Amino acid sequence: MSPANRRTADPSVIAAIHHPLRRRLIDLLGVNGPATASRLAEATGELVGNISHHLKVLAAAGVIEEAPELARTRRERWWRSARASYSWSVADAGGDPAAELVAETAEEANLTYHTTKVRQWFGLRSEYDESWVRAAFSTENWVTLTPDRLEELGTRLSALVQEYVDAPSAGEEARPVFVFSHAVPARP
């Protein structure tokens, strides 16, 4: 069973979330909370107009939403994450070459994004105290599974991670932590 916030993404949503700047905006809103286009422009070094355009694309895809209760004036627009997780498979494309290309490109973008975050950690870990360096981990195993059990493994891992998303740590030592896993049929 998929987490309650998991949505199957159609090609337009996949394309919206896999633009590099939009991916960064999703991360900033997800980790730092609601923000205005001006604040996001400051955080990214981009122009406010460019940020506004990308926020509108993300909102149209349902990935982010307005937070009007935070606005102090009628002109001020705040945005927040829609807190959804998306899944897709090339198999969902149903033989449509364009949809397959979008899904395949998104898979490549995800893998690059994931490895980039790990490489960033390698470059920044000297800025963290020893407890963080010891706590960071990677794990790998070979398991023999059927497609049904592989799907079950993914569902269980997602549910476990979702528990931590739903109950974040608090306090001075709490930091954002990027968690990902891949489980694919492979050959040694």
C-alpha cells in the first residue's frame, strides 16, 4: 500500500518537477517551509520574475500551493509544498514514445540528483561534528525477489521513511537529511 500522500504522476507533472530550478524550489519549500517568490529568488540567486514563472508551473501541476493566510498584503503571495510524493514508471507510458521519454529523462534526472546530494555531503562533511559523520550511512544488499515482493519492499521502505517525515526531529541539533534508496533488478 502506498503512503497517503503518494500520487501517480502523469507526464506533465513529471516534466514540471524535473526542471533543475523547480526541483530546487520544491526542496526549499519542503525543507524551509512557505516562502514568497522574493525570498526564493534571494535563496537561489535567480530573478524574482523567473522564480514566479516556475512557481506558477509547479502550482499548475499541483506540486505546490498558495498559502494566502501568510500574506500581509493583497499583493504578497506565499507558497508552500503540497507535501505529495510522486511515483511513475516507464511502464505507465503505455507505449507512448513521448511519455516514455519524459519518464526516462526524469529517472536519469532523479539518479543525478540523488548522487549529487551524496557528493555534496562528501564535500561538506568536514563542517559537521563527528556525531553527524558517524550517523550518515549507506547500505546495499543483494536480495532475490519476485516483482510482488520488490513492490512490497518499496512500500515498506517508503512507509518507514514517511514516519520520519511525519514526525520530524526538533531541537538545536536537528538538520535536514536527504534520504533515498533504489532497488532495481541487476546483475553482479
